[in-house]
Amino acid sequence: MKMLLESLLLALILSNLVLLGSTRVRNYVKVIALQGFILGLLTLLLHLGALSIHTLLLSGGSILLKSLVFPWLLIRAIREADVHASVEPFVGYNASLIIGVLLLPFCFWLASRLPAQLMPTMASSLPIALFTMASGLFLIVARKKALTQVVGYLVLENGIYVSALALVGEIPWIVELGVLLDIFVAVFVMGIALYQINREFDHIYTDQLSSLKG
Amino acid sequence: MNYLAFSAPLSALVLAPFLQSVINRTKATLAGRQGQPLLQPYHDLWKLLRKGAVYSSVTTVIFRLGPTVSLATGIMALFLLPLGGFPAPLAFAGDFLLLAYLLGLGRFFTVLAALDTGSSFEGMGASREVLFSSLAEPALLLALATLCRLTDASSLSAMLAGVNQDLWLGTLPALLIVICTLGVVLLAENCRIPVDDPTTHLELTMIHEVMVLDHSGPDLAFNNYGATLKLWVFSAILAGLVMPLWQALGLPPWLAFGAGMLTVAIAIGVTESVMARLRMDRVPKLLLSASLLATLALFLQQR
Amino acid sequence: MLVIFLAGLACLLLAGMSALVIGKRLRLATWVAVVGVIAGSTLSLVAALQILLGQPAVSARFTWSMPLGNLVIGIDGLSAFFLLPISALSALGAIYGTGYFASHGTSKSSGLPWACYLGLVASMAVVVTAQNALLFILAWETMTLASFFLVIFEHRKTAVRQAGWIYLVATHCGTAFLLVMFLLLGKHAGSLDFDQLAAATPLTGQLAGLLFVFAVIGFGTKAGFIPLHVWLPEAHPVAPSHVSALMSGVMIKTGIYGLIRTLGFLGAPEAWWGILLLGIGLSSGILGVLFALAQHDLKRLLAYHSVENIGIITLGLGAGVLGVALDSAPLAVLGFAGCLWHVLNHALFKGLLFLAAGSVIHATGSAEIDRSGGLSKTMPWTATCFLVGALAISGLPPLNGFASEFLIYYSSLAADLRSTVLDNTLLVIIMGGLALIGGLAAACFTKAFGMVFLGLPRDRLPGVPHEAPFSMLAPMGVLAVSCLAVGLLAPLLLNVLALPVLVCVGGTIEMVSLTLGIVRQPLAAITVTSAVLLSLIGALLFWRQRMLARRVVNSAVTWDCGYDRPSARMQYSGSSFAAPLIKLFGFVLGSRTEYSPITGLFPAASHLATHTPDLYQERLYRPLFMSIARLLKQVRRLQHGKLQVYVLYIVISLLALLLWEMR
């Protein structure tokens, strides 16, 4: 049980590392799908003792939405907008990995300093949650495309989700629903925006959006 | 002094080329070929040892020193390496640092010997070698440091003795990552396929082989033998880590170690058969990822 | 004991002044200076060794007409340890300098450079033995000025003057911080004597932290912490080689000495001090070696390697401070021991490398790595010495660099910290960082040695390569042998470290010796391995010789891939050798490439040049100083040379003061 939990957390952290070093947009989407699946399993696993409709719905919804619907939307966006396969970073892949090496100890340090009351079953997951959030933020900052920013937001949300699991064990239903809805809308809007930007400008570089201002 | 302790380095000296042939045989089998005889590496070494030598007129004594030093450091590294249940003849706290630096010394002279020829091909190989090895070094030491903390020991012999089934069960994630990291380091340091192709034929794409283009006769034999010893060193560390799996099947330590060595050799052979070589500028990413993984393992180990 | 040391100091000062007076008679001045340096160094070396081998620490107190304290000079374990490299390297450098000044200073009096050299040596000796802040600062400034005049030895060249200028400004900015720090300390303790400073009531946490940062900036400027290192790569290449050796080998270490000494006045350290030092050490180490890799000038490359080695030393220092802060005896003792030992080792091998580089420049007239090549055929002894230094600085066994790096590595392994996160972070920084630095240093020195001494000459050089004269070879030989000896005798030399480390960590000598004892067995095993390795290499060489003796050994051209006309210009150059690494780390180096591409069917001549300027000087200091200069230009409007208006200024200010007083 503990082993399984740890392996899931390990898979989560490894998926973040893959994101940092990945060069292809499609890999991003695959990793996002994987992360959604991991989170769903994690929720299920944590409440294995006392399964309720709530947990089942939450984990099922999480898996359905994060590992099927979002990836499908994103893949569609990639296809529709004819996104180039490469990620095109501001910060190179090697540099990203080095920053990853530096972020990791920092997150562990931060987690050790936070005066948080952790759930005993998830005591080791706080640094991993922090690292997931940090990687999400890093992807938003350090990658060029609008699509990678969506991915960054999703990773950030995953990190928040894990930290919530670690801190309160159970996320109030309505909060999680609200967050999921937010993300859903965000992905949806991004998809449309992506398509529109692409149609208007033949590319989807957010750094050139600044040319729109008067 | 326990004379039995010397059995480890001595058997390594004898068996190291055989490891090479297991890898070759694995690759041949996967490619549907019959493959060379298992004793071929021994024949090759013997043949080279009996030959004369040709030296470039550009070279100096450094060129002649290179293969000898790299062989000598390889042999010395064996004396720091435990084998199966036997501790190494020289086991002391922090000996893995000396091991890494001994191999570094050998590499230093191999690189200088390559530069001594004045050939641009060999310069290119040397340049790539120092690039990849300097990135592999942190991954290696971080992985071994993690192992130190996992087993609460600080010498290679004690560390590998501390890797048992309990450790496997207790700290599986960290141990798996350490094995992955050491695997990547092994492939990079020994010029194996995703990093370098030991059997390639074009000078421009080689790394290690191009550095020794100008060596001949006994020098080449020293160099090749040194390379097999280096491969043995890394494989033996990995074999020591996977040994408990075989011991779980009821094998005695020395047999479990042998099985571990075969596992590693076959794993290398399979990796080489199923993977393509990475583009040169992708290799640093692989090695940086290995360092990153080792850092992760270090933070995961303390529970 | 102190008498011996003071006699040595007197020797140095007397010889310096005599050299100045009889400067016109070149040969005599040189003799006087060299004999003075050797006598002075030997005396202070004797005094230092006696202290290190167990004699009690000594100090003498004289009254002087300065406020706040007395003129106190004394030798304790730490001072004695720093006196070792100062004495040894200055004597060897002086012997080397006889050849150098003789060949360069024919047109002018050689008295002044010698006087400066002796002044530099004497002031360094006073810096590490002063036990009063005022005396310390005086010696510190003398050291700066003496080295400044030595840096601008070839002052007719613009580049040299500019480098000297950067050195002077940078080091004075650092001194400003030191002055403030010592004044605040003195105000707190009521005296500037070191014993009073150490005995004063502990400072409050914030003030101690602030003073620590001041000390890091002030001493770090001299030591060359990144980004305070800007003067190093400018000043070292232009100074005469033996002066570079002395400056890089020992003068920058006085910064480390000052920092350790000051830590003793600040009370119990906090954990963040150690972490800050570790961070500085890591960044200085990695960036130093990366910038070194990108250099085309041999001495500039060595200068950046000083930054790298200061980084390694600071890693040890940080580990030690962290150990003291967190009460971990192994980390504290081994960290400080590694730091101090690397100070000594760096003096030996960096001195050796600078002297060997000096011989190369002396012989070929050029320090450009990309133009030279094949010098080991004409300069075999210099090449051997450089090779020993290169192996040592790359931290490879059996030489001395490995022993001290092993201590720093081992301190992180032996650390028993209470916090696991801190423990792991320490391991990542020291294991990962030091391994990366070591790997890159090996890359850099295979480049330096391989390109300069191996292969064929890549270009026509200004001078005809020839072996250096004996006066230049002998000091190099001594240093090379000591590199090997210190490496092989490491377990014995551990005892010498006990007293200096005791000054750093406090506690009892028994505790320190006991803790140091845990590395004695590993070091002994390393010595055994090294000895066996050396004999194994010998045996293999002998066997190979025997095998080849009875066979055909031919000579041919290097394998050229079937190309008909390979030329020496086609060899891999230093730049191409380092290019992949430079590209990989381009995001911290900011290298620039000038390239005129080849176009058309019959391309005209084309060229490619890479240049890696110091990023910090380009992006940080130049803009900063430019804006300060622009700001100050506004002030110049007040100064226009009209006397009447000046008087008006005076009247206005007097009136203003009067009104202020009458209000």
C-alpha cells in the first residue's frame, strides 16, 4: 500500500522531469494524460479504506477529464491549429534540466520548513506537490507556445491537487468541481484562442502577442 | 591479509573480456546472426600483444604512456571493487571517490594521447570524451552517495554488502533510480550505444574508438583490455545491486553475482540492439537527466 | 620563535630597501633581493613549522601612537599554516624572477620591481600575523599597492595599465567594506586588537549577519568569489609570471585567511552563513572553470582556474561553517581541514602552472593556446612540470589536489546533520558540484596541456621555442616534486592540520585530532593505492618495452583518413576542443562568435573568431560604473575654473552654515 503510494508519487515526479526535458508538444500531452491518471489513482488509493460515491466520482471524474478529455482537446487543438511538433523553449532543455536539479532540493527544503499539518499517509508528498507546482510555473514561464502554457497550468493544478490531498486529505467536493470547471473552461478557451491566433497570424507564439497592443 | 580477497580482482582480470563476448553474443542473437566465438576477445588481445608497433612521427612519450596508464588505472580500480560476497582487498571509507578519480586519471591520459597525434579526428573524439565524461561524473558520484546513505556505509564493499532483499523491499523507488542512473553512466563511460557506437566505421561519428586510431600492437591491446576492465568495473557495481534478486531465488552469493553480471551484460546487449544512437547534442541531455535522477534518488532515500 | 619570524621580516624589508637604493646596478640588486627573500622566507618558514609542530602560539605587543589598541603581532596555528605557502612560493618565485626580470627589464632599473616584490612578500606575512585590525588593514593596503605596481610592470602597454586600474578599483571597493566591518567590530568591542575582538560579548544575530556579509564581500573581492572576481582575469595575465604565481598562489588566499579570522570575531555562526558560502563556492567553482575553458590565453585560463579553486576552497569553508553551526564535528573539522589543505595545494600547483606558463611565454613570446602546439619536443622539462601541475589541479591521484578534494568530499559523507534535507542538499552541492568541477577541470587541462605541448605548432610563433634556463626550471621542479610528495605523504601531513583547524572550529585539540583521525586510514589506503599504481605503470611500461624490443617498430604519419595533404593548421584547436562544452553552457557564458560565412563557388577568405568576455564585467560592472560616471559628470558643472564663482560657493556655504547655526 505504502509502496504503491510512493511509486505513484515517484511516477508523478518523474513525469515532471520528462516535461522539463521533453522536446515534442505531443509528449507534453501524453505526460498530462499520465499525470491525470496518476492523480485519479492516488485519490482512489488514499480512500481505499472508506470508499464513498464522492471519492469514486472524484477520481473517476479526474481520470476522465484530465487523462482523456483534456488530452483529446489538446491533441485536437494541435491538429487543427497545425502546431509545429517542437516545443521551442525560451530556456534550453539542458538549462531546464539543470534548473530542475536546483529546484528539487529547494522544494524539499521548502516542504521541511512549511509549518503544515500533513496527513500521515501523505507525509512525503508535500515536496513532490511543490515540485509539480514549480515545474508547472516553470513551463509557463520558459516555453514559447500558447499550448505549452495550457500544459503548464494543468501541471500547476495537479500540484495544487496533490498538496491539497497532503494537507486536508479530502478536498471539498465543490472546490474541486470549481477548479476542474475552471481548468476545463481554460483549456476550452485556449483551444479556441489557439485556433483563432493561428488563423490570424499563422503562428501561435505568445511572445508576439504584444504586437497586438496599439 | 586475507588472500581470498585477491580472488575478486584476479577473477576480474581473467573474466573481463568474457563479459564483452556475452554482450556481443546477445547483440548477434538479437540481430539473427551467429556471432563471433565466445573466446574471440581473448584471441584478439593475444594477437595484438604479439605484434610490433607503428608510431606517428608527431607523437611523443605521452602517446606511448596513454594506454599503459589507462590499463594500470583499470587494474587498480579492480582492487577497490568487491565481487559477490567477497569484499575488495582495498576497502576503506570513501573508496568510491578514489575509484572514480582513478578512472578519471586513465581518461586524462587517453585524451592526451589522442591529442598527441595532432590528428583532427582524434582531437574531435577527445573533445567529445571530456564533454560526456565531465557530465557523467556528477551522476556517478551522486548515485553512489545515495547508495552510501541507503546502506549507511561509506565504502564500496560495505555498500554493496548492505544491498539486500530488505533494502530492495524498503526503498525500492530510490534503488531503482540509482540503478537507472548507474546504467546510463555505464553506457556513457564505456562508449555504448545510445552514446557511442563501439563498432562504427566512420571516424566522424566515433568517440572512444577515434581516440585510439593511431595505437597499434601491444599499446592497442593495453588500451582494449583497459576498456574491458572499465566495463567490468561498472557492470560489477550494477551486478552487486541486482544480486539480491537472484539470491531471492536461492542462489548462493557468488552464483547470484555471476547471474547478476550476466543480467547486466545481456541488458547492455539488448539496449544496444533496440536503441539507435542519440544525436551528439542529445547526449548531454541524457547525462543531465541522469544527474537529475540521482539527485531525486538522494532526496527519496531518507524515509 | 617570534624573534625568528621578525628577523625574517626585517630581512625582507632591508633587502627591499637596498634593492631600491642600488637599483641602478642591476645584477647586484637582483642578488640582494633574492638572497633577502630566501633568507626571510626560510626564517619565517622555520618559525611557522615550529608552531605547527606543537610549540605554543606566540604574540608580542608593542605600543604605538594609534588609537584603539596596540601593535600586536603573533603567530598561532592558522597564521603559521598560511605562512607556509607564502614563504615557500615567494622564495621559489624570486629565484624564477631572476631569469624573468633580467630578460624583460633591461631598459629600466630593476630595483623598483624587486622592492615591490619584497614589499608584497613582507606585507603578506604581516597580513597573516597581524593581531590588530589597524595593522592588518595597513598591511592589507601595502599588499594591494605592492602587487599593483608589479601588475603594471610592463606599464607601457595600454592593456596592462587598464588591467592594473581595474585591479586597483576592485580591490579598494573590497577594502571599503572591510574598513566598515572592522570599525563596527571595534566600536562594539572597544578595541581593535584581535584578542579583544574575539573576547567581546557576542554580537546580536542581525549585526553579526551583516558583518559576515561585509566580510564576505570585502575578503571575497580579494579572494575572487564570483561575481567579485573581475580583477583576477585582467590582472593575472599581464603581471610577470612569477608575480602571477605569487598573487594567484598565495595572495588571493589572504582573503580566505581574513574570512576565517573574522569568523572568530562574529560569535557562533548560523547555518545560513555556511549555506551562503557553499552557494558561493559552487557558483565560483563551476563558472570559474567554464570561463577558463572558453579562454584562448594560457594565463587568462589559469587566472579563471584560480576562481575555480577558490570555489573549491570555499566549498570546504562553507562545509566547515555549516558543521560548526549545526554542531557536527566531522563536517566542521573535515570541511575546514579540506579548505586549508586546498589552500596549500593550490599554492603549490597553481604556482607551478603559472611558472610553467611563464616559461612558455618566455620561449615563444605568445600565450595564445590556439597558435601554439608541440612544445613538449623542445621544452620537455617545462612540459613535464606543466603536466604534473595539470594532473594536480584536476584533482587526480596520486597528486596533492586529490587529497584535499577527498577531504572536502568526505566531510559531506561523514556529516551527521540533524536535518535530512540539509544533509541531502549538502551532498548534492559537494558530491555533484565537486564532481562536475573536477570533470570540467580535467577537460580544461587536457585542452591546455594538449594544445600547447602536444601535436604540432599551429602557427608561426614570435619566438623560437627553447627550454627555459635552470634558474626557471629549478623552482618548477621543486614545486612539481612537492605536489607529488604532498599527495603521497597525505596521511602524515594530516597532523599539521590539527592546530590550524583548531583555530577555526574551537573545542579541544583532542577532539580535532580524533575527528581528523577518521580520514587517516582512507588517506593511507589512497597512498598505498597510488604507490602500487605508480609501480604498476612502471612494470607495464617495462613489459611493453621488453615486448617491443624484439619486434619491428615503425614510424609513420598520423592517420589522416586518406587525405593527401594534411597540415598542422588542420589540427583540432583549443577553441574547437572546448566548443561543445562552451555551447552546452552558453547560457551562463555569453560567448560571442564572429563569423563571415563562406559564399559562392569561389569563396574569398573567411574568418571565424570566438570571444568570451567576462560576463560580469560586461553586464554588471561596466554599466554600473558608466552610470556612476554619468552621474558624477553632473557634478563637474560646478567645477568650471571661474575663481569668482568658487569664492561665491564659499560665501554661500558660509552663509548657509551661519543661518543654520543662528536659527
